[in-house]
Amino acid sequence: MTAVRPPQTPSPTHDATLRVTPPGHPPVEVVYARRGVRGGEPMLLLHGIGHHWQAWEPVMTALASRYDVAAIDLPGFGASDPLPEGVSYGLDSVVPLLAQACAGLGMDRPHVVGNSLSGLLALAMGLHGHARSVTALAPAGFWNTPERLYAFAVLRGLRTGARALPAPVARRLAHSAAGRAVLTSAIYARPGRRSPDAVLAETRALAGAAGYAPVLAEGRQPGPLIDQDIPDIPVTIGWGDRDRVLLRHQGVRAKRVIPGARLVRLRGCGHVPMNDDPAGVTRIVLDTAEQARG
């Protein structure tokens, strides 16, 4: 396997933009980075709430050695535009926009890989025929009410802290292992592995995410967010055994809803496992994509 890009590598700037158009509204610019085997099988990487496409840097180079890989900033996150007023951040709105983005990238039914919020989006893309395989890492939506309230309290706390933190203080914290733990230990089991530049950039992304509150509001809707099996494509659900946001037993519930899915425990990993175990996450993604060929 090609060497995995080390998590300490600073996050670079974005590569390009494309436009997606919500029905009846003006277009929205979406930022993406693209690497890999042009003409190869497509793979789409989707980040979690409050994050940006650079969350995938620890694994992107290894995945790009075999696939045509695009990582995007979701609308309202990272450097992408927010959705226009009146456009929902719910699955019924965002999934078609992601399908538009794939069409704009020339990616026909990519392998879709998502974390947290985007684990849920990846599953929804698979359910609606927009993916040839799905790898969902700690996907949202398989909680009960107390677990959802707990997760949202953690997420609101992260957001409040990021917005309240003066830039010079954030910079000082990011430049020490202990400070990086203060800023990111809720989502990483090994926060010291993150580079200062990466931690500072993701703290800014969290503070500035226009889609944060609307996405949380969508998560309060009654009923399960995914309630159907996805029988026709390979699906893997991975869950870190040190996830402090979405507790790992939610993976068992996800498996009950999607019985054909492979459920994988990510040992020593937190909520964003690409940083904690890049080699393990790369292997899981590649294994899932390979199943779609067989």
C-alpha cells in the first residue's frame, strides 16, 4: 500500500470551485480538492459537521494512488458558500446538491466516504442510487434522544469555544501538544498528532461554519434519519472505540437498520478517525470500494 500522508502535514489551500444550484435559488459555490488517477474510478470524501475537506488529508494521498478522489467542503462549511435563505440543510435538500456536484466533477456514482454528519449523507447517497459503495465513519442519526442531546451539547460546546477564543490564544494553544488536546480532544483520540497549522485551520473552520446551527436544527427532526436497508451496494460502517461524540454502540443500531453492512470497530480512534489511524481507515475504505468491483 502506498504510504499514508502523515497527519502532521499542514492543510493546504483549496484546489478549485464548482457551482451547485438549489431549485428556485441562485447557485452556490462549493470548494473542492481533487487528486489521483484521472479516468480511474471516482471517490468522493465528505467531512463532518464544523470541519472542512482537509480532515481527509491524512488518508487522501493513499486513496488517490488508486482512485480519482475529490474532497469537498459541504455548503455552509469550510470555504464553501452557505445555502441561500430558505434552503434546508436536511438530507432531502443536500443529497441532490451532492449529486449535482458529482455530475459537475464528472464523477458517475462515486465511492462515497463520509464522517459523522457526512457518514449520514454518504448512506443517504447510497440509498438514493448516487454511490457505488459507501464507507460511513461514525454516521450521525443512529442515536436515541438522550444520546442526541448529549452529542449536541458536546458539539455546541465545541462551537462556542471556537467562536469565543481570541485568535492569538488559539494560535498559542495550537502550537503545543497540550493546547491541541484542549482544542481537539473531543474529536480525536490522539490530538497531539495534529499539526499546529491543521488545528488552527480547523478551529477557524468550526468558528466560521454558517451551516452549523441549521444542521443541528435538522438533526432535531423526529424519527430516524435513515430507516431503510441499502441492499445493492457494499456498505461499511466504522466506529471508533474512543468516540466521545457519538458513542460506539450506535454502530450496532446502524447495523440493525442496514443489516448487509459490515460493522468495523476502529480501535484507538475517536470521532474523526482519519487522523487517529490513517492506515486503518485507508484499508477499510479501499476494502469497501474493492467489493463493488466483485
